[in-house]
Amino acid sequence: MAEAEAGTEPSASIAARLAHVDARLAFEIDVVAAAAAVAAGEAVLVDTRRRESWDHGHIAGALHLPKETRDARIAELPRDRTLIVYGWGPGCNGATVAARELLAGGLDTRELLGGYEYWVRNGFAIEKGDVTTHPTPDPLVTAETHGAESSGESHRPDAAASAASGRSPA
């Protein structure tokens, strides 16, 4: 810290950490920025999970590209937009592996921080079968609503009682 305060060049250790952070910022994208990029037509979301996970629920509008079909389907992926790959959540590195393969294949790819879990926790649209819903945002990860109130969808047990009484859940 003394080096930065004195206005001198950062040490090799600080420079290495700075390079690491810069690389992460270039490679990773958070769910709010990803939703904005998709809405602007700049990106496409790509689910890298297996079929059972996809069927359990996935990000609305995402493409499904599990490991088992990735090699055969890589040519089908759009090359005019950034691919944002995701897995279950922060504890899953399947999206990281997929991102490496797609980048090695010359595709502009980023990884979604927090994966499907944080997309859901932020209240963005998800699909299961032919049904699209907006889960109630988790106040621990966001104060934004992303359409949950307008859809009436909730994962909170007190929401139905609150809606029936005409009051807003606390």
C-alpha cells in the first residue's frame, strides 16, 4: 500500500494481482450485466448443464449445450454475439470448462458469475417446460425486482397469504 500512496510503480506482486483481476473482469460477467447484454442483443445465454438439470429449470431463452453434445453442436452457436455460459452456481466449474473449450474454438465467450442459482436469486426469468416465471428476488443478493411482482410468482411461503390479504409481504 505504501508504494501506491507514494506514487511509485506497483510491486511485481501487486502487478500480478492486478493482472489477475483484470483477466477475471474480462472473462466473467454478473447476472445483471448479462441480462442487459442479452436484452440489447449483444449476447446469448448458454446452459452447459446436463439434460436433467435443464429440465429442472433453466434461464429463459438460453441455448442448451451440455458436454455430451458440445463437440457436435459447436458449429450451430452464434458467432455474432458473446456467448455467456452458465452452470448450476458458484460451486460448479462445468461452465468454466465449457468456456475454455468455446474460447479455444474461437468463440467470444464469458462465464456467468453465480450461474443459474444467482440468476434465479436475482429474480430474472426462468423456464421449466413451456412455463416462464420470475422468481421473487432474494434480498440478500439484490434489491431490484426484474418483473417478479408483475408475474405474481413467488417462492416465499408468506406471499400467497399476503397477496390474498392485499398487503405486500414484509
